[in-house]
Amino acid sequence: MENVGSLALLKGARILIVEDELLVASYLEELLDMEGCIVVGPASRVREALELIERERPEAAILDLNLHGEPTIAVAEALRARRVPFIVVTGYGAEHVPQESVLRQAPRLGKPFRSRQLLRVLTDAMAGAEL
């Protein structure tokens, strides 16, 4: 059963989507919109994601591990520096995340994922950031 209180964190929250697969990005955008989120992006390039973080000030983010072959470590570092919680959604295993990377510390979901699972991990990350 979903924790209604935690899902309430999503209502009106500005969530950045960083994803280079158009189908996945569109699905995430629709899912977050249905939960009452304000979707930022999606960004399909690292530079674009960094610009959106600076300009749009997201409250949380969903981050693919790599965009068009470019690791998203700089995006994760920018989010961490601003104390913005994020989760990683990827088709890659943990062995593809550098040991020293801030990406390794983030909650991670494998693709494919279930929508309720993603929402739960995202709200848990947001709730943990509020502590």
C-alpha cells in the first residue's frame, strides 16, 4: 500500500527529468504530471541538465546514468551541491558506476521499472532530504 503522506510530497514539486531515451522521458513526464508534479525538462544532454538545474531550481530529480554516452556525474554533483535529492534510473548495473561517484550513493532503479516503485523511491529520497 502506498504511503499517502509521502506521495503528497509530489504535489506541486518541481522534478527534473534527465533522460536521453525519448520514450522513457515521455513516460516519466506523463507519470509525474499525473501525480501533480511540475516537470522540469526533460534534459537529454548533460549541459542541458546543468542549465536547467541553474535556471529552474528543481526540488528533486530523476537521473539516467549516462546521456548519449556521456556520464551524468557532473549533473549529480550539481544536484548534490544544491542539496537536491535525486534517484538514478538506468539499464546499467552497479559495476558501471565509478566507486568515488556521487551517483553510487543515490537510490537506483533498474530499467524497466514499475511506476509505483519509481514514485515510492522518489518520495523516499525527497522525504529523506527533508530530515
